Amino acid sequence: MLSARSQSDSVLSLFSGAGGFSYGFASAGLPPICGAEIDKDACATYEENIGSTCHNVDLSAVEPSFFRDVLGPKELFAVIGGPPCQGFSTAGARDAQDPRNRLIFNYLRIVAEARPRWFIFENVEGLLTSDHGTAVFSLVRAFLGLGYSVRIHKTNLAAYGVPQTRKRVLIIGNRLGVDFSLPSEMYSYDSGKSKKRSSKPFAPTLDQALDGLGVAARSRSATVPYSAAEAVNSFDQLMRVDNNSGGVTEHFHSTDTKDEERCALLKPGQTMKDLPEEYWHDSFKRRAFRRVMDGTPSEKRGGAPSGIKRLHGDLQSLTITGAAPREFIHPHEHRPLTIRECARIQTFPDQYRFHGNAASVTQQIGNAVPPLAAAAIARHLQALDGAFGSDIQPPSHRLEPRLLGFVLTEATGMSEALQKTELMLNSLLQQELDLA
Ligand SMILES: C[S@@+](CC[C@H](N)C(=O)[O-])C[C@H]1O[C@@H](n2cnc3c(N)ncnc32)[C@H](O)[C@@H]1O
């Protein structure tokens, strides 16, 4: 997979996971020189598919000079990575004291040491309001202090052709002293939950993403042949690239009769809540009726579980997380999504091999940056970066490192929490930083 690299186009991947971010960069001609990741299964997945070493290390404990030794004198084009997001995720308990939140500053320390021309930092939207906005404020301020010009952009990755709405925060910076934009959005999208309808082509739908796969097996060991010898649509064709096996792995389910009955009752868009109570899972009943200490039902706190939900085939999927194969029901069949279906919705090609048990693989897939979106970002930054003989002119005068701009939401209104963050970031926009 690795192609010859010049000194100027080296990429370092941190918190590499299964390698979604890295695979996207590799497919744009920028394969990471190495990855770094604490989870052994994820490291093995990375190494098999990306083809470079994944250092199995705890990035909160390694000395930043570790990478200087690994990289030698090479100048880095970019550091890419998405530190863990559990502490920030609106899907989980949000805890500013969660030690995993500090990993964002470990990322920063390594950028400070490695001095790439660009860094691309990806995270969940919860980062923006974590710790009343101080997490993102402190992080960005520190990047500015290192000499980077920075943009923050909350974006929906469906706009880059991913068959799923997936809101993520991108913080991108360069130390070239140039202003830059994010890659242009190419697609409109609608998952029922998030939408941006426009004259742009509609991103591949869930049906289009799953078409071409054969009937899901009942055992994990099976390789399931494609439904037809030839790709049935352009997304299917993209997924089949380099897969000479005539079928896919990880395409299995173990739905029992009761679950099939449940699923059969669900129409697209409906959730466990829409079923008669006798069909509710015990865990769903417990969580649905549980009241928190002050008596507020968890429903009212926005934390109520929706349990299983059937997806719409003619729209994009909802966000794939580590829970997707438990919660998301196939748009037409009476079973949850298979692991391979989740991988496709995340735009991992069918030849991508995952290591670990089913739970580990599901998590690796849910954690990933969809390679298709990562590739769009990689190509865009590559074109912007002067070292590649790019289409930007060297700046007549270099910008002082500054916050170039931010987009915190695409909605018209803003939550109170986000307004606080906006206020803090505005102070960075206006302020000539004392970088001493
Ligand atoms: C959001 S995932 C990254 C996914 C990856 N960007 C991709 O596209 O596949 C975060 C990763 O950080 C890893 N991680 C968590 N704590 C870590 C630590 N202390 N050191 C190194 N990696 C860590 C997790 O195992 C997880 O794979």
C-alpha cells in the first residue's frame, strides 16, 4: 500500500484506531509513515490495511521525542488524528474531568515536537461545549501559540459523499502563514435527523450503500458472495475495489425469532418506543422508566434510549457508532445491520480486514473517520500546500498565527452552551495574541 514518499509529504497518524483517517490519506497518495494507538486489535487492523507500522503505545505516556526518534530528520506534511471522544460525546456521559479528555493536549504536545506544516484534528461535536468551552478554547489558543493559523469547522461528513450523516468538528491549522478554506461540500443529505437539502447531488443513500451485498450469513466465519458478479451501482463499485474474493467477510447476524418479530413491526424511522410494551427489551424498559435523582425522567434530559430503530433506505443512515449493529435495523430486512454493512456506511472498502472479536471490530468501525471524507480533506490540503507545487501562490506576506475563523453550527439558533464557546473564540479572533 505504501508508495514512495518524498521528504515533504510525510504524514504521522495519531490515535490511529482502525485506520479510517489514515486510509483516506493513503488513498489520496499520502500514506502515513506510521500510526500510534493503544489498542492492540486496532493496531493490527491498521497495519494490515495501511501497510506501515502502528506503534502500540499509550500516547498519554510517551515522550514527545519518541516521534522525533521514529521520524528522524523528515519534515512532516501533516499530523492527523482524532483523540478519543468518549468524554465529550453527547452520546455518553460528559465529564470534563475524564482523563481521556486530556488526550487532546497529548496530541498538541506531539504537534509541538513534530512541527508538521499542517495538522488535522477530528473530534465529536461535544468537544465544542466541553468544560463550558474552555477545552476547545485552550486547545486552539495553544495551537496559535505554536505558530499555527487555525480554522474550526463543524461539518457533516455526508457532504463529502458518505452515506451517513455524521457531524464532526475539524480543527485544521498550518504554520505556512496562509489562510485556507475547507474542501467544498459536494453533496446534499438527509437522514431524517440531520438534513441539508440543496441542488447538489444527494449523497449515496443507505440502500445504495448496501446494494450489491449478498444475503447476510448466520456465522461470522463465512465469506458471503456478492448478490451479482458485477457492481450494481457506483458506490458498490467503489466498495468492491481491489476485492478479488467475490464476496465479503463480517456480513452475518444472529437475530432470534423474537427479535425478528420486533423488527418486523418497525417501519422506517420508528424506534423501540413505537412498539407495544410487550416487545420492549428489558434493558430498554429499565432505562426508559429510570428516573434520575432529582426526579426528571431521563427522556426529558435528552438521554432517553431509543433502543432499536429502523433506518430509511432512501435517505442516508444515521451516525454509525460502536452501538450501530445493536441498534440500527436494516431498512428492509428484519435484523440489525451487520458489521460489514456498518463498515460500508463508514466507507471502508470491502477488502478492509478487521482484527479482534466482533465487539472490538464494531467499536473500531464506529470510531473511525470515514475514509472517503478523509480522502477529500487530504486532496484539498495537498492542493493547498505549496510543497506539492500547488495551486496557491506563496503568500506575499505571511499571516501572523491567528484564528482564521470558525463555524460552530449550521443551525440558525445556537444553544446557550455553544454561545459561551462562541464568545470565547471571538476573543481569540479579535485579539492580537501575546505569543511570548
Ligand atoms: C476516535 S478513535 C480514532 C479513530 C481513527 N481516527 C480512525 O479513523 O479509524 C480514538 C482512538 O484512540 C485510541 N486511544 C485511546 N486512548 C489512547 C491512548 N492513551 N494512547 C493511544 N491511543 C489511544 C483508541 O483506542 C481509539 O482507537
